[in-house]
Amino acid sequence: MSVAERKFIAELTSLLDSIVSVRTVDGRTITGRLVGFRPESMSICLWDAKVEGTDVRVPKMFLNGSVIAEIWSMEKPFDLRGLADRIASVFGYEHVKLLEDQGVIIVLGRVKVTKEGVTGTGALAERVKKIYDSFIKDLERSG
């Protein structure tokens, strides 16, 4: 897989569990929470999908990639790389591992950070949580 393909998949992965809109080749627009996709076919699964211009709501909708013309995010993506950089500025880049494709930051091999928060215990986890909380406050002020 080329670097460009990996980056494309990473970008699509970053949209998981967020609200997206999809325009189909026949012109319909469908909005829902992206919960899965198949890179080979670009098929996707949306939860709580709504077809624009109708009262149709579908709890789970699967769209074949061949009917998708466009996908766009309805939410500002979480800046996981920015958070990793901020954590690394405190702990050192050699101690912070960013797993963008999984949406995870690992600090010193013991503390896990996602857009939802910090998992771990002890003084290290508390320090990372303070950095996380500060980062979230800065995002809220700027956005």
C-alpha cells in the first residue's frame, strides 16, 4: 500500500463515529454516523441515517461504494496529532506513540489517550489528563 493510500485510509478512519453526509450518484443526500467502511469497495455503514428531503430515518444503512459520489464531514475532526505533539512537548517525542489509524496516543507505554479521554492510573495518567483537559479547553475556545 502506498503512502498516499495509507493517508487516505487514515483520513477516512478519522471520520469513524462522526456525522457525515453522503451524496449518491443519483443525487440523494444521506446524513448519519459513519461506523464502518470497506476500503476495497469504499462501501460504508451509517447509523441513524436520514435521507434529506424526506422523513425517512434508517437505524443502520449500508451503502455500496459504487453508489457514493461524495462523502463529507459534518463535524470538525479531532486534532489527534496536535494533542500528541502537545503531550510530546512535555514527555519527549520518544515517549509518545501516535497510532493515527486507531485514533490512539500511547504515553510511556502505559497511558492511552483518545479523543474521548485518558485511560490509566497514577501520577503519569493524571499529568497526561491535565494536558488533555487543557487541549480540550483550547479547542473549545477556538472553535
